[in-house]
Amino acid sequence: MNTTKFILAMIAAGAAVLAVAHSLNVDYFFFAAYTILQFIVLATAWNILGGYCGYVNFGSAAFFALGAYSSVALIKFDGAIDSWFPEGVASFLHHVFPLPIPVLIVIGAVVSGVVGLGMGYLTLRLRGAFFAIATLAMAVVLQTLIVNWDFVGGSRGAYIIRPDTLEVGRFQVSYIEYLFTLMLILTIIALVTARTIERSQLGFGFATIRDDELAAEACGVPTLRLKLIATTLSGAFMGMAGAPFPYYIGYLQPASAFGLEYAVNSIAMPMIGGTTSWIGPLIGAVVLGSAQQYATVTISSAVNLLIVGLMLVAFVIIAPKGLLGLVQDRLQARRSS
Amino acid sequence: MTALLHVDNLTKRFGGFVALDGVALEVEPGERMGLIGPNGSGKSTLVNCICGTLQNESGSVHFDGQVMDGLAAHERTHRGVARSFQLPRPFHSMSLADNLRIPLLYTAHARSGLLHSAGDLDARCHELLNMVGLAGKSRRMPRDLTQVEMRKLELARAMAAEPKLLIADESMAGLSHSEIDDILALLVRLNERGITIILIEHIMRAVMSFSQRLAVLVSGKKIADGKPEEVVRDPEVVRAYLGQ
């Protein structure tokens, strides 16, 4: 399937999901599905660096939180305009602010992408466990910065009042449906990007970095530049996933934005689905995300991490290459027998 | 005639250890050169400094009239230096054809602007695999290969970058008599196509039959350089290899 057809197929699938969700019109469905979609974006973003290039990022939560907090900062800025600026400037700024969420998403992507680029530069000589530790350390540093930044609420956190509805022309859409639709679009963009990379020269280059950087250089692959592209892209998509989050959650505090579940889920989902293809993180996020939503409703949200842990252990034993690898191995075995 | 590769007073240290000590080397276009030396004499370090895997501290490397110092390894590959690794380093997750696709995409394609269509690329992959006698295995994975096939893949991948200079770093170590002849014949064929080759090897039978000129490296210094028959009779070379 070529890229154009794939994009059309994804848009059709997205439209179908939206149609089903809209006809159900249950708020809870939008809430639950938003979380799963958000994890698809996070897992896909992680996989660009972790799966394609083989660099394990433990700091996904930080990129996600940066996206969320850049939104918070801009929302708070909107509230502070009148006290900060003289009247003339303030009235002009009121035309621009508050920024619509799609703009916040772009800004979140830029902020997290730039931080991703910086992380790439700082850690370019580190591999394996050392790289993972460095990303974890970066997450801790960024969390400390946010905790001490009073403007965005510091450790107290920040309240973001979500409007009930959004007016699109003559129509009124419930805000959660709007957020869900945005995240659905982001998911499609992330999946299309990941799949396009996979089949391009860039994807081949990423795979050589995963396999053997020295040999890659000898073949003429500019490994440093490709690594920076990967860290930037991966960071940007995580920031995108985080930007609408304050509106979704209503109250954002550092401990939840930088939560362990984001870092762990972004790793576990591609691992469970399979890291070599764009479809792996999608499968992993849907399977694990649904299981977590189910557990949240039936037992408690506290068991979420336990589920991730158990599933990771199970998959490491049964299917180290994820569900995708399991299926591929089965098919190969059948073909050769 | 100007030299293709001109290494001048090259020095490389690892901490206090001097791995290369003022090495000078010239290789003419189209030449078949042998480079020998005991283990730890700095052969691989020299290769790494020429190819950009390591950066030399002092001295300079000129290639094809251009200064190479400070260039990253991939930039040197783009300028026409290719190497095979002492221990084969294939891309494990890719089929043989895809292994060759990498240098085609990133070097040959980028340089010549040829090989536009996917069909061109496939044809070129096949041609290269054919050249080293692996045509039937294009869809196999590197782990399915034997030792000698792995070496051939290594050479084919180096050749895919369409280099002017090929440095074969011990591409015959651990191979049988007939396998060595196989690889030697392959290298000679490449040379006949106009590619300059530096062969680094311990197997003297191979070196002597291949090289038009022979250089000897001992403890980071070049102690001899000349006609192979004369170099191996050089008292200093004999002393380095056999002791006194």
C-alpha cells in the first residue's frame, strides 16, 4: 500500500471511530478513548527513537509534561496579560489569546522537539543503559524546574477551566469530544509519520544505527544527524500528545504530568506490540491501554502499573519481540514446515 | 603521477600509549598494496585514522587531492574511501540485499544522483551480490551465512559505495586455503576495475601473491616499504617478526 492510500485508509478509519463515538455520545467513552489515543501517540513517538534507532528513552514523561506545561504557561500568560502590559498592547494580545488548542499542540511540539534536539546533542556519545539513565536524569531535572516555577503553579499545580462546549459555526460540540477528535487526528499524523519513516531512506538509516553505528558510518550514513532527527521527532510527538492534556485533566501538577506511568507505558506498549513496525506501538497501546481502562473502572487505577509490570514480564518470557514478532515467527514457521 | 592516498607524519596516541608514530604512506591510483605487521603494531589504528573512525592527533591524511583531517567517517566514505571490518559487522536485522542497499542509498545514490528508481537499486544490489557469488541468498539474513560468505558480504557492502580506495582489513583471517583463493580472486577482479586496494593481512601467501608493494608496520612505526620480495628479506622486518 503506498503512502497516499495509507493516509486515506487511516482517515477513513479515524472517521469511522469518530462516527461510532459520536453516535454513542457517552462522555466516558471519550475520556477513556482519549487516554488510549494519547498512549498510541506516546508509544509511536517513543518507538521512533527506541524501536527504530535502538535508543531507550526513559524520559518520555518529561517530553509529555513539557508539552502539557507549555500549554499551561500560555494559558496562564493569557490570564496575566492585563496586569503585565499597558492597555493598548493588552487589547491587541486579547485578540490572539487564549490560543486555540491546535496552536498549543504545535507550540508543545516545538518546545519538546527543541528539548529533544538538545538531549540528542548532550547524550550523543552515550549508548544503551547510559543513554537511558541520562534521559531519566533529564526528566528529573525538568521536573525540578517545573516544581520551582511558580508561574505555572509550582508544586501546587494549576487549574485549567475547560469550557463545556465548543462552538463550531452553528454547531455545539462537547469539549471532550473536541479533545478526542484532536487526539484522533494527532494519532493519525503520528502513525502516518512512523510508517513513512519506516519505508524511507531515513528508516533504513535508523535501522543501521540500531544494528551497528560503526558499520553505518563506514557505509556513509551520517549517524549523528540521523540520531538528532530521531530525538527531535520523538520529542516533538510526545510534546504534541501532552499539549491538550491540561484541558483534559483540568488540574495539572508536576507529579502527575511527570508520572512514572507515562515513562513506563511509552516503553511497555511498543515492547508488547513489537518495536520493528509502526503497527507494534498501535497494538501495544490499544491492548495495554484498554486493559488499564478496564482495570480503572472495575478495580482501581492503582493497579495500572501492576498490569504493565505483569504484562511486560509475561511478554519478555513468551514473546520477546512483542505480539508482532510472535505472529511473524508463527507465519515463518508455518511457511518453512 | 600524484598519489591517491597521501598519509603524512600520522601520530595517534591512546593515553600514554603511542599507537602510531609519525607514519608516512603513499598509495598510487590503481595500486595493490599490502600492509603487514605483528599484532598490536597499529595496522587497524592506521585504517581507522584513514577512514575517520578515529581522528589523528597530528599529521595529515590527503585523499584524491583533498584534506581528510577532521572529517567524520561517513564524509570520507562519500569521498571514496571504503573499508571492510576485521570482524564482519553486517546489519543483523536486514537481509543481504538490504545490507547493500544502505551504502547504495547513502553514498552511491547521494554522490552520483543515479539509481533513482527502486528497480535500479534492486538491480544494483543483485549485481553486487552476483559479483561476490551470493546472488542466490539476497533475501537471507546475515546470521544464515558462513564465515567466508560473511567476508564476501563485507566486501560487497564496501564496494556498493563505489569507492576509489578499498581497505580490506584482514578479510581472510580464519578462512581455509581455497576460501582465501576465492577472496583473493575477488580482490584482484576489483583491482582490475580500477579500484586501488590496501590489503591488511597476516597470511603471507595471500599478501605476497596479491601485493605489488608491501609496507611493514611495527610498534606504530613504518619500518619498510617497497617490493614485496625485498621487504620480506629486510633484516629489520625479519627481526620484528622472528625476534633476534
